[in-house]
Amino acid sequence: RILEVADGQEALNMILRYQDGISIILLDTEIQILSCCTILQRLHGIPKMRNCPVVLLSFCRDHSLYETDSLVKSVLSKPVQPSQAIREVSRVFRPVQKNFD
């Protein structure tokens, strides 16, 4: 299931409402109302979201501001093709395969 929001406040409300069912977050750094940094900060304060991977979409070429956040697993530079976003989300979300040999 994919949840889509219009702004940062709606994103935070949706995260709080559906935190048990969210597996990964695709977040635009240009999101309005609440900033991307504010949303990331709030995610760290929600116990069930502390390990939720985040993929960011950014116009900024310097990703160092975001890459230091433990939740941010990838930063894609905009413009992003849908197929590129799908590939990256799939890569980040891929469950860890265990070797039982």
C-alpha cells in the first residue's frame, strides 16, 4: 500500500496514524509546511519509526546534510524518473537474506 501526502504536516499525521504499517518512506526535501529535517527529527522520536528507512528526493547536489541521519538510506537527485525511484526503493527495502548453511 502506498500512502501519498501533500505536505509535511500531512506526512507526519499519516506517519503517526499508520506507523505500524509503514515499511519505507520516500520523502521530498522540498516538502512544505513541515521541513524534511523536522520530519526526520520527529521520526527519531517515534519508537516504531526509529528503524524505518528513508529515501530522499532532492534538488540539492550536496547530500551531506541528509546523509548523516541514520534513517536516510539513500538520496536521489531530482529530477528523478519513476523507474529510478522504484529501483532505489526496492534496493533499500530489500529484506536481508540470511544464509543458513
